[in-house]
Amino acid sequence: MTSSAASFLEPFFDTARDDPGRPAVVDNGLVLTYGTFAAWVLAVAAAVEPRTAQPQPPVGVVAHYSARDVAALLGVLTAGRAYVPLEAHHPGVRLEAILRRVGCQEAVATADTGWQPPVAKVIRPRWAPTPGAPLAAPRPDPRPGDPAYVLFTSGSTGEPKAVVVPHRAPAAVVPPLRALYGIGEDDSVLHFHGAGGDTSLEEILPTLTAGATLVIDDAAREGFAQVADEQQVSVAVLPTGFWAGLTGDLLRRGARLPASLRTVVIGGEAVRADMLERWHRLGGSEDVRLLNTYGSTETALVTHAVRLAGPGAPALPETGADLPIGSPLPHVGQRVDRTGELYVSGPGLALGYHGDPEATAARFTERDGARWYRTGDLVGETPGGALVFKGRSDHQVKIRGFRVDLLDVEELIRRCAGVSSVAAARVDRAGHSSLAAFFVPLPDADPGEVAAALRDRLTRTAPPHLVPDLILPVDALERTHTGKVDRDATRDRRLGAVEAAR
């Protein structure tokens, strides 16, 4: 059965052959065994055009957060091809732009979403109800450098970049991740993230290659604790912001963490010491391993990790101290240049950006016989050698001779009461530069009072060069078509409106 599978999927098919009745996926209460789920995967693989010696465009997968999505992704990989996720809740015009951008000719439709992919071949698998259904014919294994998936990330210009990741990347990353998270065949792992990002693979691949159970539940975002308790979830990979909010909610309700929870993995945002302090006050947290992870789409899943809490974790840092993003995993090389920017090497690196050789050359470089990815992240180092995130190199500006990270300013303002969202920007006028901050107040807050309170607090708590000369409430922040805050557009429009009103 495994002759057609990418090497990192072989353990999954081994479990399907040796223990077909073992639960593989629980989809909103529907239990799918390894035998049945492997038949689903192979049904997709059989319907996809086989890999050829020539480069082929990726296969679109219309994803809507279900077991069928997972089967479709694995089916495309099993066929030796690459997939590009098409999240069904995104506007059709965006999905069509993705298809055009990467030249898709095939798409797997896992459900009737009302949107028809404009491609030559739409695959609608016949989901096999039992493992006795016909299986796919053997396919040749993909080459390590063949594309495995293409994910779109936001670029600094607002134009999404299509990151192409090869098959060798998950093959190299999955075993150390499985070991790091300690996933075994008795675990139930929550599938929290959608297919549009590679964090979904961080959940799917270590779980199914360990013989464990993947839990899909639509209620997980609104009722995480209840879902984790009912489904006996033992491992969860959560966005840092969601984890912090969950911690606060459980503390307010005087609730404990589910007894089944053994490991919580967080990532995607910086972790503050006050967040960790609240976690330590949460009932049951002393028995849960809390791992902070770091990585990017261009480096495949996770490159650095550290244990912040739980059995064997270091002592709680002092309030206000920087919390580490960790040390490199075994497959990762790292170096830090003289400016503090982190570079990463190893088999997890992406091939580059589809159709954008200039952007690829700017971020992927050769040095000392190795290929490196320039992360754009500035880091420091703890006495123990772990890295600490210090900000982004591309959000730094100089104000009156001081180097200012706009993200730092925004974080200071975001912590203040009455603020919903914020954008900071440099303003150049009459030969000198100044700092401006634009914030959206909470619905029940008085904008003028919040602005005054912000200035008072920043004047009292921040160095002068981090206190904006202009603090202006606005009804909304300008955003790029990918949803990111557009600082320059916000600055230009809002300051233009102020000038016009004078």
C-alpha cells in the first residue's frame, strides 16, 4: 500500500495495514478508522494526475475544515504532487486569483461549497465507506526536491507571496516534531488550524504518522475546554493570542484545564511574561507541558522550540523579561548576523516564491556551501543560549536619531485600556521625522479620553523616543487585500483628512 506514498506518510499507511480498526480521525463525532481513512486518501491519489518527470502545477484543494480536507491533502501528497489550499470561506475572486497565479489545472472539491473552481478538471472523490474499496494503483515516489505544497503568505508590499515547499521539508521536520510533542498512538490531537497555513500540517502529520487520533470539532474555537474534555484531547497546537485569551477566560470562571490535556504548543506571536504568569495561576497547568515554538512558512512548520512551563521547565522569568523562542531543532542550522537578524538553514527550507525570482533571491541566499533563509526577525540570546525575539528588521525606523521598532510602539499602545487596534508610522515633514500612532477605540470607550490616557501612560512608562508626537483616534485602520494593517496608507489618509479639516 505504501509504494505510492511520500516517505513521511509511510508510517500512516503502515498503521492502516497493521491496525485498520484504530481511530484515525474524529470529525465532529464521526469516527473514521485508519483503514477507512487510508482508503479515502488513496481514492484522492488515484484521481489526481500522476507525477511526471516535468514540473507540474499544484492541485487545488477546496478546504472547509473537515476530515475530507485532510484526506485530500494527503491524497495529493501520496500521488507525488503538490497542493495549494483554497479555503472555502475566502472570497471566490481571491481563490480564482490563487489558481491563476500558480497555473492550477486540477482541483479537489471535498464538498459542495457553492463555488466552482475554474479549472480543467474538478475532482469529486467517491469517499469509500470501508477499507475494502478499490485502492490506488502504485505511483512512483516523489523526488525530495519536488514541490509538496504552495502556501500564500502576506508580503510587506501587500501582495501575497506563493511559498513553494518541497517534499523533503515535511520528511525532515515531522520526525523531530513528533518527538518534541511526545505524540504516541494513545494521543488525541486537536486539529485547530485551517488548511491555508502550514500549522495544520504541524497537527496532521505528526499525529497520523504516530498512529494517534486527529480530533476535528467545529466548536473548538468557542468551547475549547469542553471539546478537549469531551474528546479527551491530550495535545493542542494553539495560536499564542488564542491561548492567552483562553487562559484569561478560564481564570475568570475559576475553571481548570481539562484533565486529559498533557501538552499545549503555542506560536505565531511573542509571549510576554505576564501571559505566562497567568498560565501558572491556572488550575492544572502544573501538569501540562507548555511549548513555545517559532518558525515560518518558508522554513516549514517549526525551527525553534522551548519548554516554558510544566514538568522539567525552567523557573518563571521575572515580570517584563523577554521569553525565549527557543533553540533550533536537530534538522535546523542557524546564524545571527551583526545586526541581530536570524538566518535559518536546513532541509526544511522552501524552494522559493513561485514566479518571483527577485523576492526569492532577496530572502534565500548561499553561504559556506549552505542555503539560508533570511527571516527578517531580530533576535537576542539568553544566558542558556536560547533565542529571544526582539522585533522585525523591516518595521524599524529612525526618529530623531533613535532606532524605533513600530511593532514595539504598537505593542505598548495595544496594552492600554480602551484600545481595539493600532498602527504606528513615521511622518516626515519639513526636513524632520516624527512618530504617529493611529488607534481604533473600543466601542464603549470615549476616543478623546483614551487618547489622553494613552499619552499620559506612555509618557510615564516609555522612553521619550517611543512616545508618538501624534496620537489620533480613527474609526478604522487601512488594510491590504490580505487583511494586514497598511501603516503607510493609514498615515497618508488620516493625516490628509486632518490637513483638509484645518
